[in-house]
Amino acid sequence: MSALDDLPPPVSAADHVRGAHDAPVTIIEYGDFACPSCKQAAPAVLLQIRRFHGRVRFAFRHFPLDEFHANALIAAEASEAAAAQGRFWEMHDQLFANQRRLHRDLLRQLAEALELDMQRFSKELKDRVHLPRIRRNGAEGRHLGIRSTPTFYINGALCDVTFGLLPFRHAVEKALWRNEDRSIVRPIAYSDAPMRDADTAKRHFV
């Protein structure tokens, strides 16, 4: 059995979860805020949460490819500093929306816009308070055999989105079908084009 056949740890109270906590379908993403493909996938994930309201939940786990994306790690730390003040998802969305400018000054601006306690936010970044959690997520992903982002698991099954997001949509629908939800309708249209990463040549590493 390969590492990629292993199941990710189940979602717990420690995870950042968007959607109904008792939903029959769980999406887990190992992602990187500085990864263009993760940014492209984010609207597709949100679409499924909204389309299948109450039946899909989403957990984001950190897998910053800081070897390739200079600001991946500090962006992840900023998201956790926001999470400590109850604003993870707002920061999550803003980090992707401002992905081209993920420097420290921009992170402070985002935190200020979210009306965070800036003294606490700055101190936590300076002291790297949230780095252990991020490293744990990364180690977990490596144990699973993850080599690129985004990597999705849907109800524990690996979903390959290397060549586009259509398999992701189908996997969510299939998981709902397996849970005897026969009310699935035709999806709202969105791009199924292959994800294009400026660092395509670097998306897989040893």
C-alpha cells in the first residue's frame, strides 16, 4: 500500500472548518496560500459548500511549499494568528485574493482591515507562535505522500485535480450519492480548465 492510499486524520475540533459540522461529505485540502493552483481551486470549493448547503463541509490544512513560494510560510502563520482571534476564514479569503502581494506589510494591512488586535497579531508573528501547528500539518501531509498543492481528500478518498477541477466536482457528487442523497442537480457552471501554475515545473518535489 502506498502512502497516498492512507487516510488523512479525521476532522476534529482543532481543524478550521467551513460548512455544516455534521455534513455527510467532508472535503479536506492540504494547501498553500502562495500557490496559484490553490487560489484557482478556492472558488470551486466554496461553490460546492454553497450549492450543497448543510451537506458538505471543508477543512483547510497547511502544506506551505516554502521551498518554492517565498511567502507561503508567513502567510500560513498570518492565517493562524487571525484564527487565534476568530477570523481564520476571512484571512483565508483575503490571502488568496491578494496572493501576488503576500509580504509582511500587506499581511498587517489585511489584519488591520479585519480589525484584529494588532499588538497580539504582530507579537504572534514575531514569536512564531503558530509555526508548530503549521509544521504538524506539513508533516502529516508528507506522511500521506503529498507532493503538490492543492491536494484534496473527499470522505477520505484522494481526489486528483492535477488536470482540472472537474474530477473534484464529480467526486463531491459521488460522495453525496453514496450517502443516498438523490437530490443532486446539474452543477452551476464554472471553469474546468487545467490549473495553471507559474511554478508548474516545481509542483512536485522529492
